[in-house]
Amino acid sequence: MNPKEKQIHFRTLILITSPKLADKAIKLFHTGSIPVQYQLRGVGTASSDMMDILGLGSPDKTLLVTILPKIFADKLLKKVKKELKLGTTNSGIAFTMPLSGVNNLLFRMLEKFTQDEDKPEMKKKEEEIVMGEIKHSLIAAVVNQGYSEAVMDAARQAGAGGGTVVHSRRLGDTEAMGFWGLSIQEEKELVFIVAGKEQKLKIMQAIGEKCGVHSEAKGIVVSLPIDTVIGIENDDEG
């Protein structure tokens, strides 16, 4: 095979776990010289009373995000599952998401790869194969502060098991917003939910109906494909 025809596929790997296990994961990443691009603080969506009943301790969560070639991402998932015992009570979840063709092209440029551009028909065929294998998706809802519980109430009624909330702050041109007569709350909450392909549409519709752009939550809901996930029942790693 011509070296120029080789393709490097990148993945975004996300780990959601307790702060203590996150520290352990970071050490594991550093051992393999794997950078952690983002480290975010979050909170589980189970109520404190339910956490106490289940003996799960603190609902605090840490999100670790890194980007690496798919072959290494697959190996790292296996190591993370083994070292953190993902899938057991109060351990966490980890998954990978394919990057877009644009991002792949950007990474090839940054890494000074010299392979030829993918042919359009081959790219389309590859996308069809990837989408056909997708069993889970990451649903992300961005709402005004104070509406994450409303998001999860709607999601659970549609079949979601749980989620993680990250507090954030909108960055933008407030003068431009005022010119267009838009009132946008700066403090935002991001709700992340991993769902199977059978539940994804129902969950997104439920969130949109209760917390969409026409509600006080001013929510925006998107989904991203997940190609490998560990830490939930019947995960791809067994």
C-alpha cells in the first residue's frame, strides 16, 4: 500500500467519573504520554437523597477529554476499563466519538501528513459504514442556569437513565445581542446524556418540547455519534 494512501482516524475520548478516579486516570494518561486537553467539573443528575440511599457518596464528577488516533483510543479504553473498573458501582463511563472530516484534515495538516485527499465517493462510503455501526449517541443540551433538572425530568420520561451537568458561561458580543433585541442569560448549564439509538430521538424531542428555544430554558439540543462506549450495560468491550 502506498504510504500516501494510509489514513489516520482520530477520536475524541471522554471519561466521566469521580474526581478520585479521574486523578488515577490522569496518571494513567501521563504514563502513556497522552495529553488531557480538557478537564471539567460536573455533577451527577441523581438527587442527593437517592445517592445516599444507593450509597454512592458524592455526586461530583470530573470530565476528561483527549484527542488521539483511533488505534490508541481503543487501547486506552481497555486500559481505563481495567484500571478504573468501569462498569462497577460508582465507577463512571468512557466513550469515543469520531471527529469530522474537516477536523481530520486539520490534524493531518498539523501533523504534516502528506497523504492525498480522500475521494468523495470513498468518504461517503466510509461515513455510511460508520453511521451504520453507531449504537449510542451523546446528547448535549445547553440551557439557562437552573433548568438542568427540567431537562433530566423530560429525558427520564423518554427513557434516559441519567446524565452529567456542567456549569458554564456564555462568551459573546452582548452589544450585538442587544441590537437584535435578544436577551441571553450568560450562565449556562450543559447536560450530557449517553443514549442508545432507539431512545435518542425520543429523548431529544422530549427535551426540546419542555426546554427548547421557545421556553424559559432557551435550550439547544444536539447529538453526536459514539462509536465505542464502556461503563454501561452491554457495552462494546464486554
